[in-house]
Amino acid sequence: MAEMATARQLGMAVCHDCHILVDWPVLAAGERAHCPRCGAHIHQRKPNSIRRTWALVVASCILYVPANLLPITITSSLGDVQADTIISGIIYFIKSGSFLIAMVIFVASVLVPLMKLLILSGLLLSIRFKSAWRPKERTRLYRLTEVVGRWSMVDIYVVTILVALVKLGALANIDAGPAAGYFAAVVVITMFAARSFDPRLIWDTIEEKHD
């Protein structure tokens, strides 16, 4: 079966806004190509994709540590103050028999962000070392990071609802801890990291080896 030519091999590019396929123009130094239909900037590959993704992944790794070590909720009731991290909250639900809630929080708040960082790091390293291993599977992993990214905000939603509800009471009070800000930053930055990564770079290595 004959291999299909890519858009770049045919001297073409796809607009990321309106998805029209256009001929790649001859550009002078410093000149940028524009989509003839919507006017957006077009490029055959996302500019500085690897550097920007690495920077965002490293920043997320740094913020991931205080997000899990610092308190995410601070509860005060009748003079008693208790600070809980994400992990201590999971342990509490396990001890109280709420295994489903504990599992949801663990998956969404601990496992998903960690897996996103590991997957993006693995994809970046595979491109750095020009790996030709299973490009379809690596592309599917990238799609997975884009899909599940927003669902790891469940802890922030829960904390927000708890703060709003408990502040209506007179005997108890719940405030968001410092980890909430770090955790929200991890989720948002990893989402940006997934968007800045260009999965077409995975296939560029395959084309180079075939050539």
C-alpha cells in the first residue's frame, strides 16, 4: 500500500481556526503567512512548540508539590481548627467508608494531573530522541491528555461549594487553603501545555527516517 503524502510534503498547511487547507506561500524573512479565508496566522508546525511545552510542564511539576502538601481546606468549628490536604481528605473518606468519593478525588486530583505530566514528558522525550515507537498510540495518548484535562478540577469545585455552603452557618466555617491556588494553577498550566504541544512532530520523525 502506497504511503500518503502529508500536507507539508505537498507544500500546504491547515488553518487552525477555520481548518481550510491552503498552499504554503513563499515568505520573506520575518514575514508571516495568513489564512485567505479568516485572516488568522497559519503555520505548518506550532512555533516553538517543544520549548513552550517543556516550560509549562516543568512549571506544573514545581506547582504540583505544594498543591499536594499544603492544606486545601481549613475548617474551624467551635474554636477547633483543622487543615486538610488532598491526601488527608482521601484518607478520611476511606476511613469513613466513602470509597467511591475517595476514588473519584484520588483519580481526578492526584492521578490525572500526574499522568498528564508523565505523558507530556514522555512525548517530549520521544521527540527529543527521535523515537519511531508506536506513533499512533502516542498520538492517542496526546488526545487523552486534552480530553481529561478539565476534569481534574473536581477538587476546586468541591472546595468552592463547601465554602459557599458552610459560610451560611454560624457554628462552623470552611476556607480554601493555599493548596487550592496551586492546584488550580497546575490544572490550567497543564491544559496550556497540552494545547502548545504539536502532535505532528511525532510523525515528522517517522517521515525523516523513511526519507
